[in-house]
Amino acid sequence: MHTELSYPHPATPELGQVTTVAPGVHWLRMPLPFALDHINLWLIDDAENQVALVDTGFASPQVQAAWREALRLRLPSRLIVTHFHPDHFGLADWLMREWNIELWMSHSEFLTGHAVWNEIAGYQLSASLALYRAHGLDEERLEAITVRGNAYRRGAPQLPERFHRLHDGDEVVIGGRTWQVITGWGHSPEHVSLYCAAQKLLISGDILLPRISTNVSVWTVSPEDDPLADYLRSLTRLEALPEDTLVLPSHGLPFVGLHARIAQLRAHHEERLAVLEAALDAPKTAAEVITTLFSRTLDTHQLVFALGESLAHLNHLVALARVERLRHPDGRWRFVRIA
Ligand SMILES: [Zn+2]
């Protein structure tokens, strides 16, 4: 087994330009207004000189202009979306209208996007604030989250109202080549990765990234979930793919070495769990352990993910019976190591 990752395409494409990473598969890179400043999108040659699009980018005039440039010489045949997050799904409605194409994605991702957009079904801001308060976030930071409002709608101003459903195991034929749908969990409810066995290519979406670890968060709608267990199970499924698979991730560079990367990610989460467990010699809230897991200063956007990520690790320790969750008389949840 290789222990190092290799990056066969180290030069990133310019805005609106594409780099071909395998026969008939092209890489498009779009800007993101966050610390994570870019997303990779993929164009796959389809029938009649058209291209199937995978993911959309975060809504902005700059991204729309880059799409127009990229699609000047090639027409899109259809849109496939890996998951509902705004950098992946945000311009779906616009692309569908502008080029008269249809959308393929999983059922849970489609509906979750609508729930978050509309702030219903457990995705209300008030529900999030109540959860974050119960997990120890102070009023000043709760206020900053309130002021921020519905961040999802900024990246996804309008959502489509119809789609074609993708299921785990589906085979999607694009330009004569078969791509297998592999669903994954923990980052989002029913994330779609696409694997082409003939070309040994994996469009991994956000499930497998070369440098950063995928965000795995607890959300208000299911506060006692164990999304880290879900995520680790998703990695196990990708581990069945061949060693020389070229992984096309949503962030960072295309890479070879998925087994080494999966081993690194497992070790990373094991280490995070051990650090957290060690810190819980006395009862602490999830907000109190954020600094145990994240040493850097966090803006409001990062804070929400960091709290969700802390809770994911805490809930996993609870599921493993290494940590106990206690409700204190002040209404706050605290976690403590089981001696
Ligand atoms: Zn994502």
C-alpha cells in the first residue's frame, strides 16, 4: 500500500477555463467567498458533443460569468449534484433555466436543501439557537449567528422544484461510459459520489478530500445523531475501490492514493476523539471544548461548523460509551469521561 498521495495535475485551471484530467473528463474551478476559497466542478463528455455538469458553484455574478465562458464552446446535457450545500447546489436552478437542462441528485439532498432554504422541519434558526445555547454558546456568539441570518440562501438564491432521483448503486451512462452512484453520509444526508470503473475515476464530492478533513457535524434536526460513525462507514465503502483510482475531490487537487488518505482520516478522527476524551476529566459543554479541537480563531461561519464538529465527536464518544452526556440544572448539556 502506498503511504503518500500523488497529485498528477498540480496546475489549477484559471477561472472559466477547463483542464482535462482524464479522457472526456474536465476540471473547472470556481471561487468561494470563504477561508476555503474554491470549489472544483467537473464536466464529462456526453452524447452529441455535450457535457454533463457535476455541481454548480456558489451563486455569484463572477461564478455565473465563469460558467458562461466555460459553456461558450460546449453545451451542457444535464446537471448532476453531489449534495445540497450551496457551493454544490447553489446555481442549479439558474443553470437549469439558462441552458434548459434537467437535474439528477439524491432524494434526501434535494429535500434537505429545500428545508434549509425555507427554514422548516427542524432547520429553523430558532431551533439552531436553542440547541447551541443548550450546548453552552454564549449570548454574544448567538447574536452573531442571529445577525448572519439564513446564510444558505446567499449561496443558493433559488432552488429547483423538480429533479430525477439518484439511488445508491445506480449506473449512470454518460457519453457511453458507466458511472456508479456511491452514496455517503455524515457530511450531508445522502451525498452522491460517482465512480467510473472503466477509467478508475472517482468524483468524490466532499466525502474524500486530499488536505482538509470533511466537515462532519451534528445539526439541530437530529441532535443525538452519530454522523461521525456514518462518515467512517462511508470511507469504508470507498476503500473497496482500486489503489490507482484518480480521485476528483470538490476541494484541493485531484489525487491518487485513496487508501492512504482514508487511513490518514481515520487516524485524524481517532486522535481527535482521544484528545477530547482526555479533556473531559470534568463535565464540559460542547462550546467549551471547541478550543480543545480548534486552536485557530473562528469567524461566525467557521464557529457553526466547529460546534457541529465538536458535537459530532462528543456524540461518537457517547455512542462508544467512553463519555457520558448529562443535562445540568442550568439547562445545559455537559459531557464527561466515563472513568
Ligand atoms: Zn459539502
